[in-house]
Amino acid sequence: MPQSLSAVYLHAVFSTKDRRPFLSNRDLRLALHGYIGEISKRLECAPLRVGGVEDHVHVLARLSRTVTQADWIKELKRASSLWLKAQASVSEFSWQGGYGCFSVSVSNLDTVTTYIESQEEHHKKLTFQDELRALLKKHGETWDEKYLWD
């Protein structure tokens, strides 16, 4: 095959350090989501949806065939952290050390998009910790609580 093709969709989720509500200002949060989408575009990882609430972010994107998953998330977190720190109200901002990243089939893109769009309503009933545990369980992952949170 003379051409390389790839259709790998990922749903990434990562939290602020200690799940602090740095993103409680809705305007700032929406600006951050837009900025994360731009970072992803620059990496040739087409963003389908970016969303979240005051203490975490979800990103659904098509992974570039030239960027690793780890490098994509590392750059999303690095660049968005610098951007947020430049904002006067969040100079002490930081993301948690790790992240969750899950594959998404083409047939589930609409479902995951809707899930990300409804984060504010969703988190009236569920904490980030419980949400991440549910995602891990849904994807058949095992985990040790002492290594899951920072």
C-alpha cells in the first residue's frame, strides 16, 4: 500500500492537581477548551470535542498517524498549563501527573461526544473520581487507588 492511513479515535481525560476547581470560571473554562482544541489541531490530531468541568477535561480526537498518544497528551497538558498560568487568576495552576485515555470506535463517536457535551449536568450527580472509576471499569482496566490520585 503506497499510502499510510489511520483512523484511531481517543477519549482522553485528565484532572487538575488534587482536583482543585481551578476551572470554576465558565468563561475561562470554555476558552481553555478552545485552546486545547487548537493545540490538538497543531499536532494534526483533529479534535472532535473538548469539554469538562471545574476540575477536569475530556478530549475526543482523531490521533495523527505521526504523533504518539503519550506525546499528544503531554503537549496538551504542557501548553494548556502554560496558557492557564499566564491568566492572572490561576498562576499556581497544574494538571495531575497522569491521565486516562480510551479508544473509541467510529460507531461510538456520537455517544462519547454527547457524553463530553453533558459534563456539567453529569457532574451534578457524580464526582470526577467516580467517573474515572466507571470509565476504567467500562474499558476492562484494573487499578490501585493509591496510584490513581495525586
